[in-house]
Amino acid sequence: MKTIKNTEVNKQKEKDIKQKLMMFDRLPNECLTCHTAFDKLNKEQVKTWFVIVKEEKNIVRLYCPECWKKAQEILADFRKRIEDKNG
């Protein structure tokens, strides 16, 4: 019984990995915001850039570290304003 369950879990994991690898083909070549070029072979860029995947819509978005930092700052400021407004 346990072997059957493990087999089903492994099949699902394999399916998930295949789907994610297919999404890799959709990875843009530039930052969505500032359009800075992204080099998939540059280890530093691969480690520092941010990828957002919306699987249900088959969307892959790519952000450089600078744009990601700005977006996080904007979100933090927005949250703070909401908290201040709500008391």
C-alpha cells in the first residue's frame, strides 16, 4: 500500500518538474520594468534576479534586483500608509 502511494507522489513530482521546465522557455530576456537585458548564462544574474511564475495563466515575469528592491519599498510604504490610516 505504501509503495503505491509513493509511486503516485513521485509521478506527481515528475509532472510538476516537467511543467516548471516547460515554463523556463517562457523566461523573458529582460526586466519587465526597466528592460535591462538578462543573460541566462550569467551566474550572477541567475542568482540575483527575481522570477515570478503564475502557473494558472502561464505567465513568467522577470525583475532585476534594482526594480525588485523599488517594488518592495513601494509595497512596504503602501502597507505602512494603510496601517496608519486604519489606526
